[in-house]
Amino acid sequence: MSNIAGRLLIARLTLQDGFFGRAVILMLQHGPEGAFGLVLNRPAKTKELPFNVYVGGPCNMDGLLMIHGCDEWFDDSDDKPPQVCPGVYLATADQFKKATESSDSDPQRFRIFTGYAGWGPKQLEGEMEQGSWVVVPADGNVIFGIDVHELWERLAPMTMPKPSMN
């Protein structure tokens, strides 16, 4: 299987998992050691934070992780880090501060995550052979431009033809 980092992993309807059912995952790493990604469509229930947080997966991590699509957050002197996919970057601590402290930050152009989705060596490949996942291209317009509550419905492949109304 080719490397799917920087692409979206879409759960098929056949995946009957309490957490991963209807999940849309941005893959950050994929290789012989395993795979790592962030579930994009699982908003967390938070009351005391001034920004939205998403549950990136069932695996715990210390701290938070943020992705963004804000080119203007890079200084001219900064070397832009590689994009996760077109129009999407992993955030630095300075960019996290800009996003969470500024009133003019567009909340639609960044996502903050707690937790992640992880797979051991060949685990994801086995799930894909079972037909649990579909891989589709990713970009900032899809990730930040589609409401998270509609993401799976908009990206999931058709599995059954729609009935004819004739």
C-alpha cells in the first residue's frame, strides 16, 4: 500500500465501531511503523474553553495538537513548514497562541485536537483489506470549508444506489 499521509481516511458504513463509525480522519503519518491521524468530525464537549476542541481519536496524548489553514500566520522570515496536505499546516506554539487569544482569528480556519487515532504496523492495512476504509484526497477547502457535522455525509462514497422514484 502506498503512503496515505496527507489524505483523508473515510469510514465505510460497514465499519461498526463505537468511535470510528462515520469517522473522517486526516492522516498525518503512515509507514512501516504504523499510522497516525486526527479524527476531524468529533467535537468535544467543553464549557470553559474560549475555542472549540475536537477528539482526534481514542489514543491519549499530553497537550493539544492544532492544524490550520492560515498563510498569514507565517512571518515573511519564517520558512513555512511542509503542508500536511494543500492548505493545511501543523501549528506551532506561536500560531496556537494567535488562534486562541485573538478575537479576529477565523475559527473556521483552525482545529484544535485532544487525542489521536493510531495504528500499529500493518494494522490499518488489514482494516483496509477488510473494506473498512476509503482513502480520498484532502485539502484545506474540504477540511475547513465543510461543516464537521456534514463532513462524513459529504465525503463518504455511495455504497448503495438511490432508489428510483419512477
